[in-house]
Amino acid sequence: MSFTKSSVLKDQATHYCPGCGHGIAHRIVAEVIEELDIREKVIATAPVGCAVLLYDYFNCDIIECAHGRSPAAATAIKRVRPENIVFTYQGDGDLAAIGMAETIHTANRGENITVIFINNAIYGMTGGQMAPTTLIGQKSTTSPAGRDANNEGPPIRICELLSSLDGVTYLERVSVSSAKDVIRAKKAVKKAFTNQIEGKGYSLVEILSMCPTDWKLSPKHSVDFVNKEMKEAFPLGVFKDLTSS
Ligand SMILES: Cc1ncc(C[n+]2csc(CCOP(=O)(O)OP(=O)(O)O)c2C)c(N)n1
Ligand code: SF4
């Protein structure tokens, strides 16, 4: 079998650094949209962060949102055009820092949207500042001695945090740091889109993802960092699934 690129991705080289997880996450989302045959119906929101140029890469309708405001914009789009399939694509700075209020209230309202959350434990685009998901001891430009729970608090686990909200239908944390993980991640993303198609409500997939540039690690060591350190701090798994009950 020969590998072909999904038609949901444009013929456009990305600007992502070597070893970055965003490209893998893009491919997973694109393949799912193609397999579900929903491209014509999809409206995505692009974040502010390294994936800001999402609209250059995906062959579907995309609106650019102010930093962190994707859930509010997605809420409006889905309510006005319920026949469309709406997804947000957000980094940890976008979703869990500046956009935390939008994230919590959108989840709590149980909006029928799909959220793709890329957790790379750092602010990638702006040069490596600490994110809400930065690990204890992890160095960043704003925690040069390593994150200290006494000063900065421990990392925020979004799936665990949102799991207490009644409005939430489906939460799963996956990774793109091995072939097996990528297969699992695609299943989760497909379920999150299928839930929306079936009108089941708010679904979020958290994807642990590599940022070699701002972690100052090689691509190979970045994969090791996800597989060892990140998976320990952010265990993979399904945190809520009301679709099977
Ligand atoms: C209102 C506003 N505040 C701050 C910024 C600066 N800014 C741009 S991207 C970013 C963080 C990006 O990190 P993340 O969301 O984790 O995405 P990543 O780049 O890691 O994929 C920040 C703080 C901005 N563009 N707009
Ligand atoms: S800075 Fe990090 S998140 Fe941004 S493109 Fe480079 S590796 Fe990816």
C-alpha cells in the first residue's frame, strides 16, 4: 500500500519545525474529516499559536480567532449553522490560559462542538514561555530554574478538570509520540467528530504533542520526553464518555 496525503490537506508545505507534533495532529484530523465525508460541512477555528496558519493547510472553511476565543466563536457558528460540523484547534496557552474561561463555560453549556487540544506543555509560537501545562521542574523562558509548584502551581490537567462538568459528553487524552499512539489518537478524534454528527454534545480530545524547538531537545529526545515525562504527568485514557451509557 502506498501512502497518500488526505485531500483535506492542501498541497502546501507547513512551517512547523522538524519533529513538531502539530503536523501529525493535522494529518489525523484531515484523515478523519475525509473518512467521515464531511469536508464540505466543516467550519474550523484557527488559534493564535503555532497553528495560526491552519487555514493555509486545511482545505475547508476556517475562521481565525483571537487568542483563546475559539470556543466562543465556535459556539456562535454552531448555533447559527447547526448543520455544519464545527471544530476548534487550540494549544495549551490558547485553551488553558487566556481561553480558560471560554473553555470551561463552553464545555459546561454542552455545546455540540469538537475541540482538538494540542498540549505541548509550553507556549510554542512566542518562544517558550511557561504554559498552564508545563511540568514541574520543566524549564521555560519564564521559569528558567524549572516550574516550581510553590510559585507557579502544578500543571493543570484539562481532561480531569472538565470531567466534573455536567455538559461534557466525551473527553479523551491521547498522544502522537509513537505509531501506536497515533492510531489511538485517530480513533479518539473520529469519535469526537462522530459525536457531533450524531448531536451528542461537547467532545474534547487532548493530544500530547512534541515541541523540540522550545523544549530545546532533538526530535528524538522530544518523543522520549512525551513518552516518559508527559505521559506520567498527563495519563492517557478516556476521562468521560456519556455516549456509551
Ligand atoms: C490577546 C493576545 N495575548 C497574547 C498573545 C501572544 N501569544 C501568541 S501565541 C501565544 C501562546 C501560544 O501557545 P499555545 O497556545 O500553547 O500554542 P503553541 O504555539 O504551543 O502551539 C501567545 C501568548 C496574542 N497573540 N494575543
Ligand atoms: S515552536 Fe514548537 S510547537 Fe511551534 S512549530 Fe516549532 S516545534 Fe512546533
